Amino acid sequence: MKSALVLMRPQHWPKNLLVFGGLFFSGEIGHAGRFGHVALVAVIFCLPSSATYIFNDWRDAGADRLNPLKRKRPLAAGDFGVAAALALMAALYAAALAIGLIAGLSAPLWWLLGAYVALNIGYSLGIKHVTVLELFFVAAGFVIRFFAGVVELGIPASPWIVSAIGMGSLLIVSAKRRAEFADPLSRQSRPSLLGYNLAFLDSVVTGLWAGTLVVYLLFCVSDYAELRYGKRVLLTAIPVAMGLLRFQQIVLVEGGGEQPVDLLYRDRSLLVTLTCFGLIFAYFLYF
């Protein structure tokens, strides 16, 4: 059971909370029925994401055995049989399909889910070795998650907030590659890193940092935001800017960023700024 959980990577499931983005920004997070429906969508995305991790570990088991960081993974270490791993992968895909059919998910959501699965399988099959393109494939997974919640609820999404999520996702992925490039062991296990250098990655991270902040500011002053939240929404840019600056400091000064999800749990400054952003926005929406 422990090896199965390691294969499924539950520590990455919080990424799927992005499906609640549309519900939160629409001011309907307190609607029990809609919240429950979106929660099902989040669960459905957790299942194929875990299945894809298993598929990736199965494909890379041989290479992982030669890597001091990855050789402890269950398939590489021989702690979990290949047949059992593939059966678990199939069960996760089947469970996602069954839950979606029972919940009566909309056709557009099925298309998004299919695109998400195809994107991840394509990434595992070789896109992850293609410099630059691999960054967009990973970032696209975050945008699809956000769109899943928006599409399922029929909520209009601001193009500015979608752009901010896309650029922020690219920032996180680029920062991860920057940290991996700086680590000789990680560099050996990811061929795409051969097409990068620190100067390039530093410039990409800096450009995306600035772009994400600018796009979010444009969202705050857009007609869409002013109509729904009022001019005071611009105040939410303060924790956004502070959080982005702290993330930039972690990446460029402290050399971190390789595990973004773990970083959110460990770094109090990021956690505080994210909490402040949520509380301020929630106050404007619900009080």
C-alpha cells in the first residue's frame, strides 16, 4: 500500500484545486451543490494525474535505476511489480471514467479531460525531452484544470486571469528547470536540460515573473474585474506582488524551486501571502 501511494504521488493532488478557481472568482464557493460538483471534478483529475505518474515511472524505470535521486521509486527499486503497477494505472483511469459518468459531467469537460490525459501521455512518451516545448506542455495542464471548473459550471472567465494562470504556470515550471539545471544529479536525468543554461533560464524566470504581475494588474483594472469586484480589487495585487517577489528570491537567490508543491508547504512567507490574497478576495466577494 505504501509503494502504491508513492507511485500515485498524492502530494501533487493539491494542483487540482485549480478547478475551484472559477467557482471562487464567481462568488459561488458557498453554494453547496456547485461546490460538491466541482469537488467531484477535482477528484476525477486526481485519478488520471496519478495514473500518468505510474505510466511515466514504468517508462523510465530503467533510467531511474541509474539515478541516485530516482532509484528509490517503487518500480525502479523493484518494490512494486510492473503488472500490479499497470493494473493500478488502468484502475485509476477506469475510476475516473466511472465517476464522471455517474456524475453526469458535460461533454466539454470530457474533451478537456481527454486533452489533459493526452497531454500528459505525450509528455511522458517524449515531449519531456524537447527543450522549451516541454515547459508549455506542463503549464498547459494547469490551464486545463482551471478551465475544467469554469466550463463545467458555465462561468465566464476573464482572458486576463486565464493569461495570468498560464504565465504563472510557465514561471513555476521554468523555475523548477532552473533548480534542476543547477543540480548536477538532476541534470543527468533530464535530457531537455542540455538545451538550457543558467543565463537563459534566469532571463525566462525574470521575464515570466514580470509578465505574470503585469497581466494580473491588467486583470484588476479591466472592465470585467471592475464590474464584478469594484475598483478595490486592485488591493489584491499587493499580496500577489509580494508572493511573486518571494518566489523569485527563492529561485534566484536561494536556488530553490525544484519542488513547487513542497515549497508551498514549507515556506511561511508564500503561505501567508497566498492566504492574504484569498482572504482579501473573499472579503470583496462575500461580505
